[in-house]
Amino acid sequence: MALIPPERGEQVVADLQARFDRVAVPYKTVNGTPIEAAIFVPKPLATATEPTTAPVLINFHGGGLLMGTNPEPFFLSDWVRDLAHSSPAIFISPAYRLAPETPAVSILDDVADFWGWVHVHLASALAARWPHLTPDLARLAAIGESAGGYLALQSALQFNRVAKLRAVVAQYPSMFTDLKAFNTPPPKVDATLKEVVAGYVDAAKAKPEGVLLSAGWPERVDLLIGAFGTGVVRDVLGEDKEGKLTLGYALAKAEEVPPPVWIIQGDEDVLIAKAATDELVEIVRREKPKAEVKYTVRPGGHGFDALNTLGDDWIAEGVQFIKGYWL
């Protein structure tokens, strides 16, 4: 992980509270457990006195599909919050079930169901709290860090007939299980880490009906480090008979021309290797040659862009690219 101060989560929560109004709304229920989307509205939009229509920015949180919450304040980049506030956009972070309690293929079901909810129920959910505010679903973008970037890309490829996205930003997203460079086992595996991961997997098997929706940083960071550090993430994510977690499956389901995407990667990332994202970009460009793909590689490790702002040149360039399609 990048060098992020331990008080990071508290700072981000305070910033969200200061600049946005928030409401949480269930978008589906599993085994009697509601799965919620956190809706953030910039205060200038929330307090407007005239009928207002605003674009929508969806954030899928990171955490390797194993941990995190919606949104995950420790991971949520400063520039992403600034983008939502300055656009200004309705900013939404959906929860989703976590592995290994839930097989990752079922997490994709959550994502698909969320997009269906957005297009059918988001307007009424907003009106219940902010009667003057209407979402412009013709200006819809998705963004996510790490596993969230993976889910944002899955939305653009596998689910865009439902999602109807105009643009996507995917930060270090290369968790597609068919990428050769994703989570390659290290030469020497730490046996203690493997035991930690096995303990989580065994506990999940003992409660097959369990639903875990939130594990905020640093909760379960031992599972995250253990699964990625020993090369067993694919096993922890669970069975995938149809290959739905793979890039090949997503591209087969994708429209001929998927939404434009800006992919961001750190060159020293040890959780999501640059080689995996290089491979991802190469395959997408080859299989979908009409796709608009902007690929930015910067110095740093996982989460390197957490403290970047909209004023940074490379961020401003990428945001201009995305806004050209989104807004």
C-alpha cells in the first residue's frame, strides 16, 4: 500500500460530512439483509431552491473483494471526492457482498442488480430526500479503486446494456482472473499467511448463508495481504464455473464499442502488478479496437493517488478526457 497516514479514514469521513449530504437506501435484499447504496449530494446541490438536474458518479470501493465499506474512506482518493463535488454530481457508493463469505460471482450479481436499481429507483430515492433534485441518467459515469476499479470495468464491459455508462475510471483494476500477470504466486510462500487465509475460508464455509457487507480498513487486512501475498486470491474468490470473473467473458458480453475508460496504474504496485494492467489494456485494445482507452502509469504503489488533487497535471488531463464523454 502507498504511504497513507493512519488518520486518513477519519479525515475523509470529516470531509464528506462537511461537503456532502448523505442518505443510505437499500437497492436489494439477500437472505433478509438489505444491501445499501450510500448517496452523497454536494451541499450546493442539496440546498438549491430551484428544480435541479445533476450528473451521476458511481464509486465502487476497493478491498480486493474481501474487505472495505461503502465508501471506504481509507482508499477513497482526494481527487475523486473533489471531482464529485466540483462537477457537481450525485455521488453514490454501493455496498456489495464480500468474499469468501460470498463467491465473487455473486458479487457480480450485486453489481448488475445495483445498475437495474439506478435506472428504475434512483430518481424516487432522491426525491424522497431532495424533492428538487433529479438524476441525469444520460450522464452516468463509474469509478473505482482496485477491486472497485475491477467492478467499474465489469460494469462497462459485462453490464453496460443495463448500466448505460458514458465513461469509466478504473484505478489499478486488474483483478480479472484470466490475466496471466494477476497475482502470480511468489517464489517462497509465507506459511503463516496461508494459515490466516485458510482460517477465513474455513470460517466462511462453516456459515454458508452468511452475508458480509462491510469490513472497513484495517479490518481483515490480514486476509487481504495473505490472499494476495501467497498467490491464492483466485481460490479465495470461490468457484467460477462459467468464467464470469474473467476478462474474456466480459469482453464477449461487451458491446462492440464499450464506454471510454481511463485506466490508472502505479509502476511499483505489489498487489495489482503493472504487468497485469499492461496485459489488460493490450487485450481490450486488441479485442475492442474502437474503444477509447486512456492508460496512465505513474510512479508509486497500490493506492498511490490517494492524496492527489484535481490540480495535479496528470489528474487534470485524465479528468478532462473523462468529462469530455461524461458531461
